[in-house]
Amino acid sequence: MELNRNIDMNKLETLRGMTVVVADTGDIDAIKATKPVDATTNPSLILKAAAIPAYQPLLEKAAAWANQAENGDSVITNACDYLSVAIGKEILEVIPGLISTEVDARLSFDTEATIAKAHKLIGMYEAEGISRERVLIKIASTWEGIQAARALEAEGISCNLTLLFNFHQAVACAEAGATLISPFVGRILDWHKANQPDADFSGDNDPGVQSVARIYRYYKTYGHDTIVMGASFRNTGEIEALAGCDKLTISPDLLTQLSEDDAPLIRRLEPQLQSADEKISVSESTFRWAMNEDAMATEKLSDGIRRFAADQVLLEQQLAELL
């Protein structure tokens, strides 16, 4: 493990030397301030971004575009898709890397509909002059979503498998050839704290940290190229415990806290770390059984899909007023 001893560097600067830092926000000003390589969005973040005054012209453009689009989708659906792509385009103008744009969570159990939505979003980006190489299509890590990612990756569309809480989910994503996964650290911790309120989950006892570290070691040991991007952090301690992970997507508030902390930062994850797990292969039946046996993963996956779907509905209602 490496210990940074350069007292002139804060923890965020040190972290950038070992991990690709990604901004978990749709707020352009926050992205400009924190200077991430990549950025991720989801319906919740798009909904928050839509309330920012600077984005109001994009809402109006979304309404205008949707009223003229002739693609078989509803006006509201077209407006939401346009807004997601428009905000993604704005973000890409201020970051050097990739943007993750999420498929409607209500399609999480429909492989073909997910593929169709991904094609539409990529087509809209390309119509704006943005190469598909700069876009990750973000899909919930259901079995159906993973199979959609398998098909999309085969045709050159990169995917970010999100709402990932279980080891078998991660293995299935890697076997499908997913470009990137987003295991949710904080939401795993939330569940365990709610079910074991007196337990000590600090530091390396954090079950979300343990889950991501396990996946990282497994991927590196068995040669999976899928990128591990820890997500959904509740505190900087979780981030520090995963320093060295391929990528970490972090909220602006936590990025600011890291930038204001000048203490040394230890690298915790190294590619040469060996997995304690034997190599496995995940079929649909083993995937569904593993999820059935994991109450936390089942509950948090369902809860995450419901929350994203609810925010999608709120966004549709907001756009409906303009339409």
C-alpha cells in the first residue's frame, strides 16, 4: 500500500493519482469547480439539474424538440430523452472523459425495450456530433438489463451497469462484457445499519466497502476488463477505504471535503491483490437464486428502481407543464 507524504497535496489530489475521479452530479457549476474526468447522471440528478436556472433554456428546447419529433414515442418521452442528452452534451463540453446517461428505470425488466432506448439515446448524441465512444448507457443490473448490455456491447455501445449490490450481479456483468459497473457502497451500508443499528460499520467494517473491494479483487485476479466504479458514498471514509479502485463517482459535497483535507491518503486497492473467491460462471438460474438469497441486494435493487422511476415521473410532470 502506498502512503502519500507530499504535504502540499490534499486528499482529492492524491486520490486523482490512483483513481479516476467521476462527478456524481448534473450541475455544470459543480463539475467545473471539481474538475472530474467523467460524470454520471440518473433521473434523480436530471430532476435536480432541471431546477437550476441555467438549464431552463434546455427545458424549453426539450419541449420544442419533442413537439416536432416523429419517432413513435410520446411527446413527454421525447422531451425527457432530449433533456437527458442535452444535459449530457453540456457536461461533455467541460469534462475530458465520459458521460453516463441512464435508461428509463421502468424498462429495467425489458431487454428489448432497453436496447431500443439505448439506440435512441446514442442516435440523439450522434445527431449532436458526439461520438458514442464518449457515452456510457446506464442500465439497472437486473438479469434483463445485463442481457441488454451484452447485446449493446457487442455492437459497440458501452454500458454502465448500475444499482449493483451483489457479487453474482458483478460477475454476470463482467461475463456480459460490460464496460463498467457501479456498485453502490452507501446504500449497502444503509440497509445493514437499518437492520443492525448497534453494529460497528466504521472503516473496513463497512459492508459496502467490503463488497466493492471483493469485486475489484475478483475482476483483477481473473482478468475481467470491466471497470469497477464505486458509487453512492455516505462519507469520505468510504472513499478513502477504496482509494485505488478503477473509478469512484463522488458527489460535489464529498469532493469538496476531500479537497479541504491535507492529511495523507493510503492506497487501499492494488491490481495485484488476489481474490479469495474461486472463479465462477453465472447463469440466469444461479443469478436469480443468488439474488433471492440476498435480502439486501433484492430490496435495494427494487428500491433503487422504484426511486429512479418515481423521479422520472416527476420529471415528466415538470416537462408536461411546458408542453
